[in-house]
Amino acid sequence: MGWLCCFRGSSSKFAGSSCDAGKGKSSQGRSKITYGFSLVKGKTNHPMEDYHVAKFIHMRGQELGLFAIFDGHLGNNVPAYLQKHLFSNILKEEEFWTNPDVAISKAYEKTDKAILSHSPDLGRGGSTAVTAILINGTKLCIANIGDSRAVLAKGPQVIQLSVDHDPNTERGSIENRGGFVSNMPGPFNSSTLCSMF
């Protein structure tokens, strides 16, 4: 599914990593959907580790809005991997068109296992992942691992759509699965803080 592969860099309006911003809108349906995103590098002394996807595609006669933030920790290899593979894995699931919630859960699990199997190449870093899939402008599926957040704005009202995961309260579960939690001192200016995928 090469057509889902995203481009890196601030010149891309679809996906990338850097201090980046963009906007877009759906092309079909009764209600026009618009979106926007903004990534800002924090004050830490390392390169930007956040990746995103924000685009509409057409598949099987359906319009899908694909939106995600992948907030990398200790490197950008895992969020880059997620950007390239997670939506592709979701859309490959047979159940996506009949039971998207189950398909999304399965794809997250398969992608997590693939990341762990590639850990020698990807390194010890991790990532949060928050995804939203809008199907024909009428059904919205949200999934979240970590402390990144999905919100919906309708006029002046902003609605939180996902629940943040706190790595300190979930430390045992993270460590039992082979991950780790590190508390990094210092000021941060980022949309998310620290947790491991």
C-alpha cells in the first residue's frame, strides 16, 4: 500500500516531522470537514521526534480521513515507523469495513509486535500514538496509546475524544511488556510529555 506512505519535512502538507503546520478539507459528502495541525519543537536539546498524518484518501468508494500524532521519545525511528505502517496495517485488516474498532485494535497490536521484532534496528526509543479515522464524514474511530490527545472542535466548543495514559501510574504494565518509563528533568514545551509505546 505505497500510496499511504507519507513524506517527511515541513514542505509536505500531508505528513512529516519538524516544526510544521498545515490544513485541508474533505472533498465529498454532505458536510465539509476541515482539519488543521501544528507541531512545535520543544525546548529539549535534540531534534524533533514528532510525526503526523493528516489527509483524506478514497478507498473502496469511501472517503477516509486519516489523522495521527506520533510523539517520539528517545529518537524518531519508532514514530517514523508508525507513520509509515500503522494506517496501512489498519486498512489491511479484513474487519475494517464491518467492525473498525476490532480492526484498529488488532492493527495496533500487530504494529506493536512488529516494532518489538525490529527493535535492534529501531533502537530503544518509543512513541505515543493517537489516531483518528473519519469514514465518509459520519463515523469517527479514535485510538490512543500514550499521552497524546485527540480533540474535536465544533464551533467554539472543543471536545476531548481520547483519554491520556499516564506512564507513572501504568509503569508496571509498561515494564511487564518490555518497555520502560523515564522521567526526564527540565522544561518541556510540547503537546505531550513522556511515555513509551
